[in-house]
Amino acid sequence: MSGSEKPKPLFGKVLVANRGEIAVRVMRTLRAMNIASVAIYHRVERNAVHARFADEAHEIRGETPVAAHLDADAIIAIARSCGADAIHPGYGFLSENAAFARKVAAAGLSFIGPDADTIELMGDKISARNFAAAHGVPVAPSVQAQDDIDAFITSASAIGFPLLIKAAAGGGGKGMSAVRDASELRERARIAAGEAQRYFGDGRIYAEVYVERPRHIEVQVLGDGKGGAIHLLERECSIQRRFQKIIEEAPSAPLPEATRGAICEAAVRLAAAARYKNAGTVEFILGADGRFFFLEMNTRLQVEHPVTEMICGIDLVRTQIEIAAGLGLPLSQSEARANGHAIECRLCAEDPDSGFLPATGSIRLLRAPAGEHVRFENALEEGQRVTADFDPMLAKLVVWGKDRGEATGRMIAALRQLTILGLRTNIDYLVRVLETPAFRDGALHTGFVAEHADALAPAPVEARLRDRILIAAALGQRTFRDAITLVEEPYASMAGWRN
């Protein structure tokens, strides 16, 4: 090969079976690797950023936008018709759907992720727990619900309260409920089973010991599919609302090295035993007493993967593509070292002051933060309509610092630079979280938001000051200034006209 020739790409064309910021994120790496990208879109997002960013885009039809993005057969048909030779699922939608992975393989396409059997094994929370326990990974005591609800209540009560009820096929906090007393167990189990059936088409639930004030620690793993596996250190995901993460960081907040080592080693042991292939994440809960338990394994790229990228200096999407193409692991365990500290904030269209209810509207003004060590992962633009069709997460803001203190300060500054007008967001709320003394001290747990609710409430704004702020913001928009200074015809053509 001559010096002027580009290396042959690992794949000729990859369809990204997703949308929004994660689709753009994957396509950026595809472009850097000289691989053509294919976007899919529902008619309501025909002009969306991700559809325009791709090398080509194709419409998928469905009764709803979400239904369209879940139509595995239609997506695979588009991939085959346009000449794609691989599919990257991103996260959400079909990313952890074993049936989809099987159909992709059956169509002669590469699935950029683990194989279908692994997705199936780890997608079922009960089978995953059993597999983890069989390979020496700690799991919390639990009991599975059977048809006999009375027997389930008896067995669950014997474990001891509090308990956490979960959906066997679930995730993302759906079908999850904390139970502190036997009197509420029956009703909570009924509600959880209903949610599990509605969200996942599988009403099976189980109850496990609820660890009070736990930290949520997860480990990024890479596997070669042959029993080889490494970890890329851990992430702290304890700042959550309604079991949904809103702030993540890597490495974790202060954590004893022995505990860190044990958690990461357990994650690698699980991935190796499962002969895991590609990138995945093993999640744990960590109690105040230092004990940790396996929570679940996500067989896909995580929303929070950029914090690992920033401390390890690795492009995880590129790594996924290379592993899917048969190149194996990109580095050894000894080469996986942390440099500095990274924090990610999930920017959501929601109202934190009203129970985090999703918000809708049009983006009237967008000003992104800039600077070294700042990443604004998004697919936003002014004029874009934000509807209730999809998840309320709008974008991700990620920063790096030489240590946790510098990263926290840099994130606060970046959030204050970020402006999104036209709908409610959680930007100010995230600043308040980061500014709490408890966050800066690393006193984190999954109940942090509820425990500090009073400190996180917004300071009241006097009505006249609020009006002045809104007027000043409006005057900062050129379209608004032009509208209020425009002289309409026929008066504009009249010389010397005075109002």
C-alpha cells in the first residue's frame, strides 16, 4: 500500500438503527473510519439532524415514531436494500433485543454488539443473576414471583424488609418498586407485574434485598467472544431520579482501592464466563458496609460511555466496530489506565420542580458551551420541535478535569454557558446538584436527590426580575429584534415617515 492510499475500511456501509444524539455520535466515528453511514427516520423526524448528518437516510413507517424504530424487519430490509453490511444499534430501541440480533445475523449482516445468545442470557434479570452467582459474582438474596402470589409474599417476607421489586425482563426503573412493609407487598407486586407486562411484554417479577443508601457502580467491559475480557475501570452512577441516572462520572467518587479492584475483577469474571463479545457494562450496587451485589449487565453501549472514553483515551464506538470486524481487543488490561476525571450530565426536557414531568416545546435559542475538554453530545438545532414521541433526554454534556474537583468546576461553568430556550430543561437543577457540599464531598447514593430535595429546590424569583430576564433573553434573539423594529409596507416606502 502506498503512503497516499487509505486503508480499506472494516465495513463498507453501516446502518445506525437509532436516532438523535447517539446516532450522530456513532456516525462521527464511522466518518472518521471512512465507513459510509445510513440513517433511519420516521416521517415526523424527516429533517432531523441525524438524518441529514448521515451519508444517506431512509424512512421507516409505523403507527408511532417509536413503533417505527422498533420494526426490526423493516430496518433489516432497508439495510439489505441499500447495501449495508453491518448494523449498529446504539442504545435503547432494539439494542438489547436478542431476536433482532438473530435476524441481523440471519440476513448476512454483522451486528455491532454481542451475539444473540448473550443478549438473551443477560437480558433476563433472573437468568443473569443465576449465571452471576454460579460464577462467584455476589448477588443479593432474592425470590422470584410464581403464579401463587401468597407463596411469593411468604418467601419474600422471609428475606426481610426493605425489599426491591423488579421486572425480570426490565430496566430503566420500569417495573421497579421499593417495599418497606409486608402490608404493601401484595399491591406493589401487582403494580410492578403490570408495568413489566406493559413495558417489556413480560410480567415476571422478583424481589431482592433492598440495600439502603447504596451507590450505583458500573464497570465498562470489553470481550473478544472467546473468553478474553478486560475492564476499562468503573463509573459512578449514583445520582438518579426515579431510578434514572442524571449525572455519571469516571472514575467513581472516593472508593477504596480494594473495593474498586474487587468490583472490576468481578465484572471481568462475568464477561469472560459468558464469552462476551464487544462492549458491555456490568452494574453493581455498593452498600455502606462495603458489600457489593450484581445488579445487571447491559449488553450495549451505555449513555454514559463518554466519561470512560475521556479518562481512558479510547473511542468505544471504534472499538465496537473493530471487535465486530474480528480484530479482537484493542489493548491489554495493564494498558487500561485512568487519566484525570470526567463527568457527564444528561440534559432532559423536563420540569424538576414538578416531579420531573417531561416537557415539550420548540427550541427558540441554542447556545452550546465551548472550550477545551468539553463535549456537547447532541442532535439539536434552533427551531427543532421537542415532542412527547421519544425519551425526554435532549443531549449530554461531558467534561474532563485533572481531578474530580476540577471536573466539577468545569461542568458547572459549562452548564452555565449552555442556553436552551423554548422549553423547560433540567440545566439549572444539575448546577444545583453539583454545587451541593455533599456532591463535592463524594457523599453519593441513589437516594441523593430525595435526601437533598430542599437544598435542590430553586430559589424564588421575584416577578419583576423574572420579567426583566425574559425580556432580555428575547431581545438577544435577532429574529425577535427584527420583528419589533420592522416597518411594514406601504409605510416603509414613504420617505420621511414619522410614527
